[in-house]
Amino acid sequence: MDYTKIITYEPGKRSGKPCIRGLRITVYDVLSYLAAGMTTEEILTDFPELTEEDVLACLAYAADSERKTVVTG
């Protein structure tokens, strides 16, 4: 998935953290809800401005970030 059209960065919004489509909802917010056990449907109910594609974009962003992680030592 190409998340680059969904995940945005704005220096003055949420301290420049990656957000979803310019909203004040960060990738971290969505990932933490999923990690806490919320389903995509529950997230979409609590945040009707989000779409399923937004949630999938957060997962793709996290997967891509993990792929870029380099361990040194």
C-alpha cells in the first residue's frame, strides 16, 4: 500500500509526528489502539473521520519503518 498520500507531516501539528490526512490523529494513536486490542471497526466507530484505508496505511507505515530499522552494535 502506498501510504504516502495518507500519512502527513506538519511541523506545527502534534509536534510534527506523522498524522493521518492532516487530521490531529497520529499514526501512533491508531497503532496504540490496535495494540490495546481495539478492532478496526471500533476505531472507525470512535473516530468516524477515519477510514479502513487510513488504518491500513498506519500498519503499512509501521511495517515500512520496521523494515528500515538497522541494528548496530
